[in-house]
Amino acid sequence: MIPFPSNRTPAGQVLDRMREARGHDAKWHEGKVWSLVFFAGDEVLDLLEEAYTMFISENGLNPMAFPSLRKFETEIVGMTAGLLGGNDRTVGNMTSGGTESILMAVKTARDWARAERPAIAAPEMVLPSTAHPAFHKAGHYFGVKPVVVPVGSDYRADVTAAGAAITRNTILVVGSAPSYPHGVVDPIADLARVAQERGLLCHVDACVGGFFLPFARKLGYPVPEFDFGVPGVTSMSADLHKYAYGAKGASVILYHDRSLRRHQFHVYTDWPGGIYASPSMTGTRPGGAIAAAWAVLHYLGEEGYLALADRVMRTAKKLQDGIRAIPELRILGEPVMSILAMASDKVDVYEIGDEVALRGWRLDRQQRPASLHLTITPAHVEVVDQFLDDLRQATEAVSRGHAETQDPGSGGRPAAMYGISGDLAGRGDPREEIMDLMDQLTMPPM
């Protein structure tokens, strides 16, 4: 148990302790981290900090009290809708992140079905195996059964399988642009057509690609159809704290029209404290995240985003070429933008991940198949050559049996977990082991 502080602590000492604790964190500022943080440089970071701090106490719960936040959010939603092929009827809201945006999309689909398809008592949604786990979380929370369909050899959703999985209980079809594990864009036009033919909703998860794919397309890179320009797409999610380079947590959920979004809202009128209304999951919403997102969109503008996308795509190509030049490694699928996964049929790719970790790099592990995931950001432009050198050396060490990463007596190795690399022994029920790990991560130190 951690005792509650009995006395005041000078601010300087508090901040010193925090800096000391931060010293053990991943070195994202140096480009050593290939996930979690989207760093566009110190100038952008300074702007985010100032904009966030300016609105650090404001609360997006009540837009009447803070019309500035209402202005920011409305303009952010409008700009995002325009970027993603929307029109004057497209509406949306900001959320705390991609997970909340996806939760809202599924909740909205469920309540839409209650109104439009009241005979459906056990709603279902069809999604590819590569869809974000937030859809499964949403299904668990809102009572919508996920019906998972396979992906093809190109790691894109199997449209035929998706069509065959639709039943009289289906309310929603899901596609990703791109899917996080492999960076490929699902055949959105085909999925949306299948949904539209059956009178169903179709959500495109563009949390990663929403603020990148439009600019990559303008730069001349081949980008498949994926947005509201596709007939049948009824909702989209796009994260501002990813390739819009906003402060965490900030995302946008969009709907093709007002009538659909109304199913997202929650209103309670009988509370003695007054009428309670909220557009999304949260009540209190940090004003800082909203303000920082508005600030960075205006600071960079199309000119800035195109320049950043150009740098990132050039780095992604160099990285892909470098990986393909290593005989033991291969890239899964054909990544469309700046996230990818590398695997191996010749050596244990997790051991390669361990080896590059010894050289200071942090890569996420994935499964089915085993692979290492990389998200390329502007922070990697200057370090990609060094990373490729270290990757080649690490792969050679593993190939020759010279890897120094795993203690034979440790009984485990880092597991493939999204956002977390945890040491699991590999025995018993994996779900229970993950829950045990989560318990440990949130327990106070003894």
C-alpha cells in the first residue's frame, strides 16, 4: 500500500522525481520507438504543449460554457470530413482516441438497428481478423456479436467470406484503411457495396490512415478507395493523435448524415442535477486535447502535412528496400503507407526483435504469423540507416546462433501484445495470463 502524502512537497522536488521516473521510459524523442508516439519535431511539440496548457482546465462537457472548444471541435470535424471525402451532410464528434471512436460506431449501429430493424434481438457485425480489437471490446460492451472472417494471402479482408457471413442479424460491416498489423487497406469499395446491397451500415476504421492516406494520394502514391467517396460507407474513424500529430488523446468519429449520428447520443432528462446529455462515451472531455488538435491542423496545413508525408513515405520505402535486402526477412503483404510488418521463414523473428532491443530499439511483436511491427514517423527519417545496420547485424547474429537475448532459465520470452511486450511463460490459459500481467502492471510497488 502506498501511503497518502501527509505533507506538502516543494514543486521542484516533485518535478525532479517525475523526471527521474521518466528516465526509464522508451526513448521516442530519439526515434528509437516504432509505435505509440507520433513525433513530428520539436516545433510541433512546443506548439502542442502551449495550446494544450492554454486550455488545460477547460472542459468539453459543456460547450455552452466554453464556446472556444465548441468552435475548435466543430472546425476539426468539418476539416476532417472534407479531407475524407465527406460533404455538407457529414457530421461527427471528437473522442479520446481510436478505441472510443470505434466504440461509438458500434453503439450507433446497435441503436440504429433497434430503431430500424427492431426484429433483430442478437445483433452481429462482420469484421476481418485484422480489424482492431476495439471492435471486440465494443461488441462485449454493447452486446453486438463479432463475426470474424479471414483475410486473403495479401492480408486484406476476404470480401466473399464477408458476404457469406452476413445473416438476418447483421447490422454492420467493417473494413480498415489500413489495418494496423500489416499496413494494407481492405477492399473498402467491395465491402461497402456488399453492405449497401443488404441495407447495412459500413464503418471504415481509418484511425491510422485518416490523416495520412489523403496526403500520400496527393503526392502520387497509389491509394485504394477508402473514404466517404465510396458509396455505402456510412461512418469513419480517424485519430488526430496519430498522423495529424495532435496531442493524446484525440480522435474523430464521422457519420454520413445527422440522422445516423443521433443514435450515438445519450440524453437523460430526469436527474435532479439537471438534464444530462453527452455525444460520446465520456462526460468530462479535456479541453487541452481539443485545442491542441485545432492548433496543429492550422499550424501545419496541407502544405505541412504533404511535406511530412513525403518525408515519411521516402523513409518507409528505404526501410522496405532495406528489409527486403536481408535474405532472412520478408514484408507481409503490400503496405500502402507507413506501417508494416516483417516476418521470417528461416529464423525466429522474435529473437531478432530481442537482438535489436539490445541495441536500443523498441519494436512491437505480433502473431499469426509471428512478425515485428514498425510504424514510421518523421522521428525515423534521420535514424533509418542506423536501424537497418542494426537489423542486419541482429539477423546475422540470430542466423548464426550467436544471439544473446534469452536466458535459458527465464522460462519465458516477450509475448506478442498490442502496445505491451510482457513476459509470459507460455503455460496455461493465455487470456488468464494476460489478465494476471495487467493486474501486475496496475499494482502499486511493494
